[in-house]
Amino acid sequence: MTTKEKLKALVSKEKIDTLKKNKDRIRNREMLRESQQIAIKVLLKLDELGWAQKDLAKEMQVSPQQITKIVSGKENLTIETQVKLQNILKIPILASYYEYKMTNKEKVL
Amino acid sequence: MKIVTIFDDHLFTIHYQNEIENEFDRLLELWTDVSFLIAYAKKNDQKNILGFVNKILMDVEQIQDFLENLNQNNHPFGFYFEPLQNSEQVKLLAFQKGKIRQNQLRFYAIKIDENCFLITGGAIKMSRKMIEHSDTLNELKKLIKVRTYLQTNGVFDNASFYELIIE
């Protein structure tokens, strides 16, 4: 019996979906990258404000579990969630953030 | 502990009793978790937190692409793994030459044969030697634990430790 055969005798028959999950991550890469960058902005802003995640949950009127998901950078965030984050934390997420700034600048000029 | 199959006949990983997922899946989830990465950067006194997190996220994508393309490559699996001790020596030489390995993520494995490896865990490589950081030291302990498990179950008498390096 070879070493590999001995090992295979120990291997569980359970099927795992590692390769499928990997394919999904690659397929969703663009979305995940955006989600990750939003999570980074949120966490760094929370640090700057001295807020805990539960403070943000309270402001957004969502559960702390929802914030945990947002800051993991794995969620496909709805526009509603993005708008809330942008408005409450004053961080640029959507194009509207810059468009609003531009409009105000024009008004000043 | 349980051994599960990633690639039939070639790549296996451990599912430890106290974990929800097997090591390969657990690490890919962990290394793509932004809140974990930021906390990790702070804990490890990284001055450029944003740079560190983005670098690790890029490194994970490299691993994802590597895994996706693995069955299209003709190399035996042994091609991608380096013996642990040698690689640490190589890294010292490489460092002196100014060629530090770019990808900071490591999977640690036990070699079954030239074309078959068992992944026991992995870590963000923060120090040149495994014993110099608590995470890699813990990975070394896991390697020893799994080797003992394999020995106890008569798989082999002796085994060497390897790490998966993606460039």
C-alpha cells in the first residue's frame, strides 16, 4: 500500500465545495472589490469618529449583525444601505457625493 | 479532525473539530474579511493600514486565480510547494538580494508524495521565520499535530513540512 493509498483510507467521504466557492468569488470579483473598499472606508471613518459598530447600527436603525456583514466587505450592498452610510458617515460611496459637492461649489462660484 | 478533498488525488485539507469550515475555506474567508484585516494590521503595528489591507486583498485574488487555473497547469503539485526549512533559507538569500517574495499569504502542508499534499493551515507571513510570530508558530504546532495524527494512523513514519508559495 502506498503512502497516498494509506492517506486516502483516512479521507472523509464528505464533499466540499471549495472550487465552486472560488469560482463564485472570481465571478463576483468586481462587486466584492467595491464592497471591500466601502468596508475599509466605513471602518476607518468609525475609528476617526471614535464610534463603535453598535453606534453605527443605532444611527442606521439596523441590527449590529447587519453592520458586521457590511464591514466584512463581502456583502452586495443595496443602494439604500450605501446612501445611509454615505449620509451618516459623510464618506464618498456613490457618485452623488461628488455631484453634490460640485453643485455646491458652482453655487459658491 | 477530518481530512477532506479539494482536488481528487492531489490536494487535501484538514477540517479541525472546533472549526466550522475546513482550513482552506476558513482561510480564504478570513483573508477576504476586511474587518479582520484591519484589526490584524493594527494588532501587528502596521503603519499603513490601508496599504496593508489592500495588499492582502490582492494577494488573496492571486490565490483564487491560482486555484482556478490549477487543473489547467501541467505541473505536478510539488512544483508549487517548497520545503519549509529550505524556503526560509531561500527567503533570507532572496531578501539579501532585494527580492522579497511578494505574496504574504501562506498555506502550510504535509507532503504525501510528489503530486499530493495535505494542507494543515495557513497564515499571513509577518516574519522571516515561523517561530518569530505567534500565528506562524501556531501553524507549526498544527503541522506537528497533523503529522502525529498521520503517524498514529500508520500513513507514514516520517514526513516533511511544505508551504505553498504563489508568485
